[in-house]
Amino acid sequence: MLAIEAEGLRKVFTGRGGGPKGRRRTRSVEAVRGISFSVEAGERLAYIGPNGAGKSTSIKILTGILHPTSGTATVLGLTPWKQRRDLARRIGVLFGQRSQLWFELTPRQSFDLLGRIYGLDRSATRLRVDELGGLLDSRDLFDAPLRNLSLGQRMRCELAASVLHRPEVLFLDEPTIGMDLVAKQRFREMVVRLNAEQGTTVFLTSHDVSDIEQVARRVIVINGGTLIYDDRVSRMRRSVLSTKLLDVRFEQPPAPGSLDFDGMQVIKETGLGYKLVVDTERRSIREVLDTLLDTQRVADISVLDPPLEDVIARIYERRPS
């Protein structure tokens, strides 16, 4: 069963600009250029690309906020921009920089209001909130004023609000933006758990490579409004995400040549701080870390993913001409 299907989806924005007032020219920007894809029910899909690629425009079309210029799309068998109200009862949407909770209320009070909006009776809402509190390990947060919660805690409550009405599809647009590492990891685990235990289809956009690796099973990459890559994350990890970055600060300068070993390269040196790139196809991160810790005086070390822009650039390099 398909949860989402898009065929030849295209969106052109038209406006005026580029000249003095009264003589401005009409300009058109094609944000989405004939994209086609489908998502099975219960899938966890990452839909990624650089800024301006067309990700947010695609999500707004699929959730009924925007009308496409041409092409077709269905979500749960409904046409989003024609049957938006019916669709809203069956999908959840979480935008990382937009809250659906009321700032002066507790999350539980907001859930009561949202339950009425979705047509749930009070007892059903209470039962669902209690269920989500256990599932998301957030019961202690639901009765605290929203303004007193950290960003990570607030986003857990936002996630609960997004799935309060048991949506079949959950759209997540940059949900971990601004979170610290611990909060991000907790959030990712909760999304995966929702998918595993309730069969919720997950449609995720993010600039964080770790979101993609840990939440999604499949990844679609778009750039310039066109689809350039569609494959399983596991295959992407093997073929594209074959490097890791190390950010190392030493207690004393490494001896000349002591960092020259197979599978690792120094890409930046600033005093006692070094940036290293590791080819994980040639040498495992654990082996590199063990070697560094055994042979050098290390003050601090971090393992980082390559920037998403680098990942997309490598996908371009691998595309047939």
C-alpha cells in the first residue's frame, strides 16, 4: 500500500522584481521540477538536499499548504490541496522552527485543545496523552509550563502533539534543528520507536547526516528542484558516507610524520588543534581512535559526519553523465 505518491510534481513561483518601481519585471522561479516518487506505508524516508533544493516546497504541497503548478500527488489516497481538511485528520506535521503548542500553557493543556480540534473526546485524549507520555518518556514534562522547558524537552512535546490523533503519516521538517547532541539522539530514538510500534510512515527532511543515518531506511536527494538519488540508506552509507571527520586537540604537538598512516589524512592544523579525515573503507574509526590514543597525548577528540553538502557533491560525482 502506498502512503505517498507523486508524479511529475512541479511548482513555479512568480513575482515581480529586478527593476525600478513601476517597471519591475515579472520573474518566475521553478522550485520543484517534475519530481516523481512513491513511499510505502510504514516506510521511514529521508528527503534531503541543500538550501533551495525544493524540500520545503515539496512538503507544503504534500500537506496541502501549496497547490502545485502541474503534476499529481496523493497522500493516503487523498489529493492534499483539494482534500486538505480530510487529510489533516490523518497526517501529523512537525516543523522544527514552528510550534503548535501554546507558550503560556502546559503541554497537557495544549493537548486538550488539540484533541478538541481533532474531534477526540476528553477521555480518548487523556488516554492517548498517557500512552504518548510513556512511549516518549515525557510524562514529567506534560504538566510543566512550556516556557520552562528546554528546546529538546519542548520538541518531545511537539512530537507528542503531532501524533496525538494517531496519524498514519508523520512529516518532519528539520525537527532537530537547534538541539544539543543528547536531545537529538533521544528524539531520533523516539521517532524510530513510533514507527516500529505504531507503523507510522515517516517523511523526514534534515540537514543533519546523523538524522538520516539513524532515522531513515531510504533516502531521496533532490537538488535544483529535481530528484538526483533514491536508494536505501545502508547502500548510501557504503557508497557515499565512507568518510568521517575527527576534530582532535592534542596536549603537545604531534611529532613530524606521526599522523601519516594509511586511511587518515590531515586536512587542517591550527596550533594544537587538528582536523583529520578518515576513509572508513580502508580503516575503521575505532582502529584510528585506538592508534591516536596509544601514540599521542590527546586532550579532546570528536567524531563528526561530513557536511550534507559534501555528501550531495559526492552523489553528483557518482551520477552517470
